[in-house]
Amino acid sequence: MNAQEIQTSKNGLATAAMVLGITGLLTSVVVIGGPLAVIGLILGIAALMTSGRTGAGRHKAVTAVVTSSLAIVVSGLVAVFMVWYANKTQECYRPDSLHEYTQCVRQHLTGK
């Protein structure tokens, strides 16, 4: 291991932030990724500040900030879509069958 590899591997904060950012991005479609991404973003920013002083883990910290930011945006969009969908189809929540539910949702979404 050379000196640069040793320095890069010493920033555990950047590694944790990167793992949280990537996990947050992968799970952002089910909204669970949002809170993980917020933690990853905070840790990523802290790791960037640390890497500014030591130079260790800068690439991981940048990856953490980017993936966490994307995960927050995706989670937000998914949450907005879910609220919109629930609002648009709220009359369909008490059907007697799946077929009735499907017809009701289709009616409300297409306006027919």
C-alpha cells in the first residue's frame, strides 16, 4: 500500500457517508431512502470538510454528497406522486373487488 491508499482508507466518515448515499439512492423509490440520504448528506459534507484538511476520502465524500442529494430528490418526487395518486383516487379505496378498484382508478386518472 502506498501513502495515498493509506490516507484514502483512513476516512471512515467518507466511507459511511458513501454507503448511506448509495443505499439511500437504491431505496429512494420506496421513500425509505430519504432519511438515509439525509444522514448520508450530513456525513458527506462533514467528510468533505475533513478531507479538505487531510486529503483522505475526498472522492468518497463527493460520491456521498451526489448520491445522497439525488436520493433526496427522488424520494421527494416519489412522495409527491404518492400523495397526488392517493388524492386523485381516494374515492376508490372501498371497492368490493380488485376489478372495481381498477375501473375506479382508471376513471379518475383518465377523467372518463
